[in-house]
Amino acid sequence: MLLDRLKFTKTLKFKITIWYSLLLSVFSIVLVLSMNIWLSNYMRTNVVTPNHGYWGRMMQDRPAFRNLSEQQIELIMESRLADLNNIRIITLYSIAPLVLLSFVGGYSIASLGLRPLEDLNDQMKNKSTENLGEEIEFDDKGDEISQLIKSFNRMSRRLNKSFESQKEFVENASHELKTPLAIIQANLDTALEDGDLNKKELEELLNSSRESIKFMDKLTEDLLLLSILENKVATEKVNVNIIIKQSVQDLKKSVDKKKIKIKKTFSSSEIYVQGNATLLQRAIMNILENAIKYSDCSLININVKEGKTSVEITIQDNGKGISKEHTDKVFERFYRIDRSRSRSVGGSGLGLAITKEIIEAYNGQIKLQTKGQKGSRFIITLPLS
């Protein structure tokens, strides 16, 4: 019980009540003291002093007072003085009720004004991951508490979206890791239980397991990279042209295997941006790898154009393109247009998501333009160094 009382003294309602009561009490005391000082001066100059001030004017203006004896005048003056003293006493005794009334009134006003805040607190206590996306209903009065509830609702929406994204991310990551682990488990069980396996069959099981391990290794690397991108990464002055050339060179084996031609066009010999060379190269290579693996193209055009404040990198292929229903989703984590085909070539659905994270980490933008069967065009914009 005592602990509850101590907690109450720390509440905003109690503090507002005390300050309101204190302020009103000070004003009341000042008013009462001012009245008493004025009454004291009034009694001294207008009541106690004969033939002066108020009584002097009364005797001059009203002839009836002139016929009064000195004893009668003294009695009237004493009666008047007693009335004024009673007024002084009443004003002094009124301080205590005024203080009490100010406390009660302050508490009532504070309770009424803070009631929406108490309702908000009650609803916040009931918030959980299950109902985080539900907004708090309230009457928008345009005051500070209404603004606070609006801000809380916006924060709840962002947190709910973040939780949903995190939940989906964990579920997808678990699913992606579960499949190759199941393959490895099945291969090991077959190898251990079947004693009649020949060398060729054993090699096939081992190769299958090795491919699954490679897939998990690549997936783990991508997940770690996404985690790193959430933190601030050191930057340096990077030549975009060198990044493009190195990316094409690293993919030469894949390009030659599929007989794809890559054409590079640079508007300037040296174009610099602020970023991380390794990460930016990874972003470019992810786009090129997607075109090589999935687009069935024969030509990829890379155009680097320098503007006044930014550089625009356009990567366009002449493959089968991406339908509009997938255009806005290809940058989502674990999103794959054709899951079965992507898995057969080792795709995890993280490539373009990583590219988007890298580009935006350096204040850039990336967008996809596609026209049915006429290929895909990725446009990357980065601020110049």
C-alpha cells in the first residue's frame, strides 16, 4: 500500500496537480496579502483618523452627520473598524480552503486532460507481436496527445512490418537450408545402408552432396552479407569503370560457356563514386549472373553515363524478360520467379535483394524496366564522389 502511494507521487498527474495547486495558492496568498495591505492603509487613513478621508467627506456632504455627538461618531467608527477587521480575518482564513480547492480542481483537470494518455498506456500494455499491426482508435482533437497516438500508430506499423519481414526471412532461410540438408542426409543414409553401391553410384551421391554443401555455403555467405549491410560499411573513392570491367572479367567463363556477348559503353574514362569496391562489384555481378543464368539472352549491353551529380549504370539484355507481376517483387529476399529452375542452378533468391541493399547503402537507387519478351533493363543511379 505504501509502495503504491510512493509510486503515485511520481506520476505526471500528481506532479501537474501539485504545480497547479502551488501556482494557484501563491496567487491566492498574494491576492489576500495585497487586500490586507490595502485595508490596513484604508483603515489608517479613512477610518481611524477623525475628520479625515472618508468620514471627513461624509460629514461635509451629509448634514445629518453634523448633528451627531462625538460619542455617536466614535461608536460608528468603532463599528466600521470592526467590520473591516472581520473582512481581514475572513480573507486570511480563506487561504486554506483556496489551497484545498486548488488541489482538488488541479487533480480533476489533470485527470481529465491525461485520460487519453492513460488509455494509450493501457492499450500499449496489451500490445504484442500478434496485434502489433492494429492501430489504437482515438478522437483526433489536434492536441499533443493525439499527435503522440498518431506517432505510436506509425511506429507500430513499422515494427509490425519489420517483425513480419524478420519472421518471413527466418522461415525462408530455414526452408532453403532444410532442402540441401535433407539431400545430404538421404545420400549418407543410402551410402551407409546400401552395401552394393558401385564406384559410379557412390560418386554420384558424393557429387550431389557436394552441390548441396556449395548451395548452403553460398546461402550462408549471402545471409552474412545481408547482416553486414545493416551496419555502416566503410567507404572509399571507387572507379565505376574498373568495377564494371572486373565484374565482366570474373564472369568470362560463364559468358563464354553460353556464348553471350557483353558490350560495354562508358561516357568518360574515369567515373568515381563513394562506396566499397567489393560490395559494388558484387551488386553488378548479381545482375549479370541473373541475365546469364535465367534470361536466355545472347547480348548484354552495359552503359555507364556520367551526369552532373550522379552516374547512371544501365544493364540491359535481349532475353525473354520479366513479366510485370514480378517486376516489383524481384528485389524481395528469397523471391524467385521459377523456384524449381532457380534451385537447379543454385539460386537462393537473395541476389537482387543484396544488390538493392548495397546500392541503397550508398544513397543510390535501382529499378527494373521490362517489356514482355524484349529483355530486362536494370538502371542503377549512384551519386558521384
